[in-house]
Amino acid sequence: MKISRKKFIHSSLIAGSALGLNACVWPAKPEKNKPSGSIVNQPIVLSTWRFGIEANAEAWKILSNGGSALDAVEAGVKVPEADPKERSVGYGGRPDREGIVSLDACIMDHLGNIGSVVCLENIKHAISVARAVMEKTPHVMLAGKGAQQFALEQGFKLENLLVEESKKEWEEWLKKNEYKPIANIENHDTIGMLALDQFGNLSGACTTSGMAFKMRGRVGDSPIIGAGLYIDNEVGGATATGHGEEVIRIAGSSLVVELMRQGYSPENACKEAVSRVVNLMNRRNKNIKDIQVGFIALNKAGEYGSYCVQNGFNYALKTSKEEVLIDAPFHTKIS
Ligand code: ASP
């Protein structure tokens, strides 16, 4: 993510709701408070980080023309996947410590269909391969060489995904050879997108090149259904970004959806999931300053919300009425 977190358009919806430290209560009682926002009986799309603005715009073309949430989320996240300037997703993504760009992605629709690829190399649109896994195989997840072989059989083309800037950064990184993901700074990030279409159906997509300079073969939360993304068309959907190891540890997106099922608002469901991340960090004597995890959530009624571990995470929202980048409320303020 860009160090400058300049807002595209500031939403007043939740501005000022980030009050810094919150008591970490586990388990918390369901708080059926007001959601961060809602758009009833109309399409809506939200996605993580600033690059969500352009991605939402693409998804919106489909949603506003009566298309499905599934088509919308795939088309939306393909925008940063194809953009070499977005250095944490798809083409242009930062490589692992061996200099290889390896992509993780997953997709889930309103019927519970799922597809995922992990450690996919040299194929730009990991999300479309994930969708092909969902629609054209008896499986839900393909990895590495097998995922690539399947993609080629489906007509995807091999491409070099390592752009010059990423190569230079990697060569620089090799001098110290120190794995140190930095919270909110652009050496990781994921686009996770949630959409509700005019038929009232929800879908989600999540795609990333993962943590920069990760170990070869490392898989984060993003391609793992239940961790990086989860959709239940009776309840809502959630997706995650940030340090994938921490999201996997709490089965994050599935947890957010289950909390919404219990009556939590989208924001409070995300908040509770964040408090569990923090709780497990504390139990393990880890410093939460070193990590970022952010969730966004959308329920069946079109209510949405978000929460993150530390300030700096934002998400993009598009409805028929607005197009905004919203600063997520956070657990801890880190200056
Ligand atoms: N969740 C991604 C991963 O762990 C990275 C990110 O979203 O920042 O690979």
C-alpha cells in the first residue's frame, strides 16, 4: 500500500469511529449496534485498499447492468492483477526470496461453489484460474505446477510477472536477506472483494502475490476459503488482508461470517475477529505493532463494515450513490 494514505473521497460514515485501544474481550457478547453503513436492495461492492477504487469501478459495470456478483468480483480484481504498478497482486507483484512471483487466489459464489489456486507462477489472472478450478474440475484447490498445467490446458498464457522494479527490490533485499514484512507498507497487500448483486446474491474474490520475499512455497490466507474469504449467501461475506499467518490462525473470514450469523453487525464481527488476532498475539508474546490484519464484511441486507489491528488500512466502497475510500476503525493506534 502506498505510504501516503491520501483519501480518494472521504466518507463521513465512519470517520472518527477509530478510537484507538479497545479492551480485548473474548468471547464478546453480540452487539447488534448500527452497521458502518448500508445499502438496501441494491447492488454494492467493497474491496480492500486503495486499488479497490478502480477494481470496484470495473465490478460496478457488471453489477449496474444486472450482472452477477460472481462475474463482478472476478472482473473487479482482475484490474489490479493486470496492473504492473500494483506490486502486491498479479503481474508486477513482488517475488519470493528466490525471485519468483507466485500467486494465491480464491473465489466463492452464493451457492457455496469455491475454487482456489496456490503458488501459481507465470499466469497473470490467478482469479480466473481459481474460477476455472471451481467450474471445471471436481476439486476446489490446485497448487503449483498442477495449477499451472491446468491453467495452460484452459488456454491461459505463460507470462513473465516479474517487473524490473520488483527485480531491483529483490536484489536489494538479497543483500540483507532479512524477512521483515512491514505493516501497511507496500511489500504485501491483497485485493479482497465482496459484492451483492440485484438478485440479492453474494460472491467474493481474493487475490495476491502474498508477502514479499516469502519462503518459496509459502501460502498465506488469501487462497484459503474460510481464512482469506468466506461467503454464506444466507448471512454475508468477509475477506481479509494483512499478515496471512495471523488470519489463518483464527480462520478469520469464516469467523466473521459466523459472528454475523449470531447477530453481530459487519463492523462488530470484524472487530471481534481482530480482537482474537490480538489475543493470540498476546498469548504468544508477540508485538502487534509488527502486524496488520484487516477484515471487511458485507451482510445479506447490504450492511457493511470493517476493522483492523492498527491504523492505516482502508477499503473502497461503490454503490449507486457513492464511491469512497474509507479508513477502517482499528484496535491500536501506531504513530
Ligand atoms: N494476506 C496476504 C498474505 O498473507 C498479504 C496481505 O494481504 O497483505 O499473503
